[in-house]
Amino acid sequence: MTTSRIYTAALIIIGDEILSGRTQDKNVSQIALWLNVQGIRLKEVRVVADDQDAIIEAVNTLRTRNDYLFTTGGIGPTHDDITVDAIAAALGVDVVLHPVAQETLTRYYEQRGGVTEARLRMARVPEGADLIPNRMSGAPGIKWGNIFIMAGVPHITAGMLDALTGTLEGGLPLLSHQIGCWCAESEVSTLLADTETAHEGCQIGSYPFFREGKVGANFVVRSTDPSMLNDCCAALKTGLEALGYATTDGGI
């Protein structure tokens, strides 16, 4: 594990159903949390339609400026599942049937009506790709270089992430601690900025809310170093209390 450098990832969520609002995406959170455990920061997320040009542009932009690129959606058996074709076009390679994927699908559907031409679409990969095991259903995910092509169904995505656990190079996980306070964030903005500046290697996020007729905020301190994290949290609590605000560890 390398501790000095920050590894980054991007995520492309592919699907007209997400953009129409008909389906609510649940993959951003689970992928972000999983990446953090691997020591990788999710830096950006794009949602794109089932449009080949849009997918190509997003893939070629994000794969070059991040260590890893993940995609979800568009690898099923229907005509509008065009992710594999689009990514192959972005990479300048052909689409081929992966023999292991074909064998896996044939075996999976043996007692489920047999493999069909539509089902075999899920064995198509950009030439040169490896597979990501999928214990939840027959269709595997796909790995090509630093690109990880996964299903859009959250529980299947979770299984693919589980199969990838420990296989990616990353740095230290990002740790965090939350402090809650009944105060307007505008009243403590200077304290937040000064505390972050005084504690190199830490970031402080402010998340305001309105509850019980009162204004409050939760402050999340993040760092890869537990000692730095603890010192920054202690300083922030001391500063808030010095201004007359009680603090709640773990947030409100």
C-alpha cells in the first residue's frame, strides 16, 4: 500500500431511466464507500444517457485524469444496453464474445430456458478485457485497463465490488469524524477556515440543517491520519465551545 499519494476514481452512471427520474440511483454511495476502504477517493460522478457519443466522451475524459474509472448500467441483454459497444469505440477496439463469459452464461441459463442470442449479449466485451466475477447472476462485469464496467442493479454491483476487494492499488483510507452544533454555520465560518488551515492534512466540511425550529450544523473532519484527525477535532470542539456553543460528538 502506498501512503503518500492519493489515488482517485471517477464514476459514470449510464441510463436514460436515471436521467428521467424513473429510477433513483443507489450506486454512488455504495461505490464511494467501497472505494474509500480501498484507499481510493471518488472525485467525480457523471450521469449520461444511453447515447454512444456521450458515453465515449465521458469515458475518454475521465479514464485519463483518474487512476480508475467505474461505470454502471447498460450491460444487459436488450438493444438499448450499449455500454460495451460505446466503451469499445472509445478504446478503439472491437467487441468480441468472451469465451469464459459465454461458458458462464450457458451454464447459468441451462436450467432457466437456455442461452439465447439476447442473453449472449451479456458475454460481449471490448477486445482484451478481463471479467469481474458476478455471484448474483450469470452475467459478469468487465475490466479493461483501469476501467471497470459493472451492472446498474445495486445488489449486483455490490457483488462485483466484493469480488474486486483488495485487488486495486490504493493509499490510506480517508477517516472522518462528525461534530454537531446548534449554531448557524455563518457564525463559525472563520473558525472552520482557521482550524482547517492550522491542521495540515485535514479537511472540514460544514452541513447545515434546520430542526426543532432551530438552525444547526454538522461539521465533518476528514484525514488519512488518525492522530491529525483527533487533533483537528479537539481544536474544533475547543473553538466552538469558546464561542459559547455546545458540541455533540457523532453529530446531531
